[in-house]
Amino acid sequence: MRMEKAKLIGKGLTSEVYAWGDGRVLKLFESWVPVAKAEQEYMVTRAVYAAGLPAPAAFELVELDGRKGLVLERVDGISMYESVVARPWRLFGAARQLAELHAQLHAAAAPAELPSQRRQIETRIAAAKRSSADEKQAARRRLAELPDGGALCHGDFHPGNILLTARGAIVIDWSGGTRGHPLADVAQTSLLFEVAALPKDAPLHIHVLFKFSRQLLHASYLKRYLQLRTGTRREIDSWRWALRHWGGGMARVPRVVSFRATRNCSAA
């Protein structure tokens, strides 16, 4: 199929999504996105799908006009974020559902070919531009004290990366998928509950609702997760401390997360 015949159906921070033949989409990365990122997402998505876990099928890694792209299964559904915007009274139910799906992923052993979570965190700490050398060293020391794991971890698990479909919830955007400790993955989502901002074009009532319920939603997510999986708040907090220093102080720099995935496509 040629690009000039492809219809743009979605756009995210790092990629555009095009309809790509029958039942497929092309996730085309921006030219500045490292090739390794596209290759890793392709490999991880294939491995997760092959293991029978809720991810889109990944068919092909391509290059078009100097840009890497993934040919993925077209998944028809709306994101969990979009579902809450349409039915705000489901907000707390969605937080619990988020925890249940996260626990489901963590119950699975990660495919052997997935990269190491610890190595990924170490790499991000080293690359953190806003962290001082002392902060990086402190984060490395804390990380060294934390346990390894063999669970499937997503790395960016939030309502915009979950599509609600006729066959159940499908998790998209596996670019940060690793083999590691599940509570590190929970800690990453926990930090997002604290610092992520909604899209500016989100309805006013959603901004207001999220502002006043953020802490309660966070607590609801953690409570439900810890009902389903082994762990404690203290253990999660230990991981949070290490993770917040990998990107120049994640908690110091509010992150705008598009809590929405493009309708009727696998990723954006």
C-alpha cells in the first residue's frame, strides 16, 4: 500500500496512525524518534501478543520516507479515558478496572526476549538531563537495593493506553514494555496519578472532576491492585523514589499525558 492512498486516522505525541488495508493500521513514527524505539516496540508487541496477552497483533516493521513504522492490527474500540469522558460517573469504577487489568498483566511471566526493566531504568537515570550527579547516584543506590522480577511490565500504563473493545480490554503502546518487578510498574502508574495533566481540550467538567478526585482515584487504584497482588504501599513507595529521579525529577515536571487513544486504531 502507498502512503498517498493511506488515510490519517490518528495522531499522537510521537507518531501518526493511518488506515493500512483491511483490518490493519500503520503507526508511523516522527522522523526524530530513534529507530531503536520503533524496533523495540515492534519486538515487544509481537512477543506479548504471541504469549496470548491483551495486545494488538504486530505484523511488520517498515520504513517509509525515512520514518520507521509498525503495521499493527486495527483494534476497534474507545480508550478507557474516552469512556470516562462520556460517562464520568464511572470514574472510580475505571480506576478499579485499571488496577484489575494491571494485576492481570503482572500475573503473566514476561516473554524471555523482553528487555530488562532494571537496565531500562538505569539507562533513563543516566540520560536524565535535569538531575544532578548526586541525584543520579542516589537513585542508582536506591535502585540497587530493590528486587528484580520476571513479570510482564508495560512501563506507561494509563487509561489512554487501554482500548475497550468487543473482545475485552486491549493494551496498546508497548514501547516501554519490559521484564521486571510488577511493583515498579505500579509505581510508574502511581506517579502518573500524581503528576500527569489531562489534555487541554478535555471537557471542563472532567478537568474539575479530576482535580478534586485525583487523590481518591489514586488510592482506589492502589487499594484494588493490592487486593489482587502481593505487595505493600511501602514497597511501591521505594520504587517511586527511584523512578521519580530518572527524568530530571518526574514529580517536579508535570507531564501531560494524553489519556486518550485514537478511536478505532491500535496506537497513537
